[in-house]
Amino acid sequence: MRYGLFLLCVTMTFPLVAQKVYTDLTRPQEVRAFTEVSDNLICQCGCNFVLSSCPHTECPWGIPARRLIESRIQSGDTAAQVIADFEQGFKDKLTTDPVARSLLMQGRADLYAQFRDGYGPSIRARTPPYFLIALSVAALVLAFFTLRLFWQKNRRPKNLPQESGLAKGAQIDDWTELDR
């Protein structure tokens, strides 16, 4: 049992040390911006995962989106600007972008149009307030144990006075002692 729990803990930490998303960017500030954008967008391929966690190796939306993110970061946009552009649309920025032009040359005018027009607020990944969730779970656990203790305390029968003259733990040997 102990080894099973140890193996479970070890295997659950592997995703924590793995690189999230591959990128060709090399400068640390660009990689941080790329990671921030990838963590804040929902992949539009239909998996409903965050872009940095999309499970499809040949994702038809994620790969061009990641290349466009890299291109926009290399051209000087901040992470907040790129996220806003995905939400509201890149508009005229795409006409000079090499990734966008390659989409048109590959026949992906539909994807180009989506990038140009934007996806609206539904593309943003919303992270739940983990502190409030943890606080709620802690309050529920505390309430459970408090109610359990209260229930166990009130469930015990109260000590009743002994009506017979027998000492505690004494055995009744025969029926005659019952008549006393």
C-alpha cells in the first residue's frame, strides 16, 4: 500500500516538470509571453482544452495559432496585446504577418478570417479561484468533523443509576437474586 501511494505521487508529478508547449522562441521574455498567451486561450479545435494543454499532436487550430503567437511576439506585441487580438481580432495586422500569409497560401482562408475577425470573450481561459475552492473544502471538512463529534457525543446513553444493589461487573448467579 505504501509503495502504491508513493508511485501514485511520483507519477502525478511528471506533468509538473514537463515542458508545456513547444516553441521556437529562445529569449526568456518571449518564452514567458508565449506561455502566458498559451495558458490564457482555449483551443478552438473542439477539445476545449487550454491551448498549452491541447492533446492533439496535429491540431488543425493549435499549431497555426501557436505559430501566429510566436510571430506576433517576435514583432513586438506583448502577451496582453496578443490575447486581446485573439479576442477582438487582429484586423489589419494580419496583412503583413508571414504566418497569416502562409495560411492564405495553404488554402486556410477560413482560419485567416477567424484570426482577422476574432473569437470574442469565449476564447479566454478562465481559471477558477482556487483559494476560495480550498477554503470551501476546508470549511466543509471542519463542519463534517464537528457534526460527527457532536453526534457521537449525544448518541451515547447517559449513565443511569444502578437500581440493583450489585456492584459494577458483578454477575447474577441465579434467579433468586433478581427478586430482591
